Amino acid sequence: MKILKNILIVSVLVLACSCKKFLEEHPKSVLTPDADLSSAKVASAFAVGSYQNLTGLLTGQSGSYGGNTWNLMEFMTGKANSDLGQTGFVNFQTLIYSNTSFYFDTWWQQMYLGVGACNLAIQKIPTINAPGLTEASKNSMVAEARTMRALYYFYLVRMYGAVPKVTEPAKDLNLQVPRVPAKQIYDEVIIPDLLAAEKSGIAAGRSTGRVTLDVIQSILADVYLTYAGAAINGGQQYYAESAKRSLAVIQSGTYKLFPNYTDMINPNNKNTGEFIFQVQYAASVPQTNPLTALTIPNFSGISKYSDEYGSVWPTDQFIASFPAGDKRVQEKQFFYTTYPAIKAPNAPVVFKNHYIYKWFDVNAVTNTAKSDLNYTIYRLADVMLMYAEASNRADGSPNANAISYVNQIRARANLAPIGALSQDAFEKEVWLQRYFELCFENKMWFDMIRTRKIHNDVTGNWDNFVGHKTVFNATYSEKQLLFPLPKQETDVNPKLLPNNPGF
């Protein structure tokens, strides 16, 4: 019964989620009192439970037409526009958002629910003894949960800075937990969890939605690159640690860049090619990928979806910032400007703007209205660019591998290779390739706050983050470096206060 009590507690572990939100929750599965709590299946269930809130990266926003957690990091870049005022876009376009604005509460809740599930798995899996359940299997499952806990916290500290440190299942419903500095979360949770997982003996190789050694090392590369930069400024040695992990993934030989960009939106290619770690979706179950409908031009009539949201699309200035001849900005590569009407296939609809093609599931659009695409968290191009940036910083100049990886990404975009560049020029080239290659994959905002630089799409310069003026005439200040803690959380847990500067 104690385990069942802990599972119940985890289901409400939002670190002070409002009573209203709690009452709106509908548990989808439970362990019954007569369940065999000493079976290999239960151990596996605990491990699998640690992944459940990955779908929180793409969670619909209550009370918003066309709102989704994914929107937040794209709206904040100043390089996205929206067809819909209902998504709360105007608050982010003008940077007048507050601690009651859309998305902040949903991100917070989903990440901490994930943390709670991981804590339970880490505590319980080692205690389960069952036929056929080896210590190696248990170690691998705990490594999965530690990796997922690190990933949830990695999102939290980048978004909110200082956050509550919760590493054990709650023993009661007293969830008044104070914040601790982000560096402490890195030093005591994120990095130790990932290093323990890396040394656990977990298998390398391709992931089909579960953590492997390659997934762990990809996350570690990202964590160390972020830790070395702002706002932690951990030290030069962490660039080398980042480069070490990313190079291991690249040189494993498991992953290859897709020949064509459209290979990434073919559902048959899920978990293949350059995909390292994806959130799993399927058209046959309720968990279909929501980004297909979310990014279709609003009321365009090109799909079988009852709602076409037009929730996020690139600004004209961002499109114009791509270099001449870049394949990524050509029609139906990363973006599209026309598509046949669903009721009149011979009458293409021409849009007023460019729209995102990265989530365009043709079968869903034209037939089922249920997208089968996965959502990618890490892919090879991302890791190659992480290596290029980290090794350039660690070595003081770009090495042959770093240049080669950047040129492979440029070659796929039909761009000429780069030659010898200074450390600074090469770094800016890598940053720019990250902007173009990974646009609208929820990467750009984190790059902006990590580097404290923003590419000015009008001038072509790299502006300081603080003081950069967007094409919407909004200017970033120190306030924008962290998101506010949601008011509904601080109202019921005063220990979370004071809120972040400016809120």
C-alpha cells in the first residue's frame, strides 16, 4: 500500500499545483492493491513511466485555441509570427508577458510530473527482486530514469533558473519546497545523474524511444556546452567534456544525415537515419503528433483537419536571412507557401506567408488528420554542430573534424564549403548553421540565452542579447533571460518567492 500511496503522490507532484488543476487530472493507469510488486513487469513499468511526461514538450494549452507548450520557445525568439491572437502570441511579440501568461504553468507542471515519476523509478527499481530480473537490467532501467530526470531538470533550469530540488518521492502532501540555484541543480542532479547513467553499462546504439548510451552522451554534450556558457559560466574544461561526448556519438557510426530534408517528415523513417532521440507518436492511438495541425495555415482548407491553426510561422526577415541558394528555404523543404486545396486539388492555395513544413505529415494532411510523425529532441546535425562549437572553444580554433561536420551540413543545403576561419568567425558560422538547420525545433531560444547573442536578421550582425530589438520593435532586457514562475505555483507555495527579476 505504501507504493500505491507514493504513486498517488507522484500523480499530483507539481510542487504546489493549484487544487483546481489537481481536480482536473484524470489518472490513465494505476497499480491495483493486488498487483505483483515484485515482478520484472513492474520494474519495467516504473522505468517506462519516467518517459510519460516527454509528451509535455508538445502539450496543448488549456483555454487557448492553437496553443501548445512548443509555441513558447518559438514565440520568444522574435523570429516567429502567428495567425492567431488566441495563442497568446501578442504578449510574447511585445514582451509584455507576465507570470499568468500562457505556457509557463504547463511547462512547469509537466516537467515536475516527469521528475516525480523518475524519482519513484529510481527508488523502487533497485528493491524489486524477481525471476529473470538481473542486476544489469535494473541498472539500465535506473539509468533510463536518471537520464530522464536530468533532462526534465535541464529544461527547468534553462527556463526558470533557480528551481526546487526534489530527488525523492514525496512522503506526504507537504510540498512547500524552496528554490535552489540553477548551478546547484546542475552539480547535484543533472550532471551526476547523467554520469551515473553513462557508467551504468546501458547499451549503446539506436533508440526507439528509450534511453541508450548515445542518448545519454547527446544530452551530456548539450548540458556541458550550456554549463560552460552563460548563465553558469562553469569553466573552459566543460567545452572539452561536451566535445568528447558529441564526438563519441558521431563516430559511433550509428547515425547518418538523411540525404533529403523531406526524409525527416516521412513516418517510415522514425527512429532511423539521423534521429538520435525522439518522442514517440502514432496515428493509431490518441497520442498523435499535434504539430502538423498546429502549423498548417489558419483556415486554409488544405487538410482533413477540422482545425488548421497557423499557430507559428517564420517572419519574412528570418526567411530572407538564409544565404542565397540555401536548399532549406526552398519550397517544401523547411517551409512552404502553397498547397492544393483539399476540396479542389487542382486549385492550389497560395499563402500570404511562409509556413513550417518540418511537421508536414502528408498522409495526415490529406487523409487521416492523425499525424504519425515523432518529435525529435536530438538528431545528428544538432550533435555535429555541438561538437563543432565545443571543440572550437576547447582547442582555441576549429579542428578538421569540426570543419568537416559543418561542411556536411552546408553541403546538404547546397552551400559551398567553408575554409580556414578564425575561432570567432567559425563560432559564428556554427551558431548561424544552428539557427538555419534547427529552426523551429525549440533549440534557438536556448542558444540565445546560452550565448547571450542574437543574429540580427536585418543587419546580419550578432547583437548582444540584452538590447537586441526584434522586428516587432520589442527590446530584450535582463528580464527575458529567465521565465517567471507561474503565479498559480507561487500563490500556493510562498517558498518559491521571490520570483525572477521583473516579475
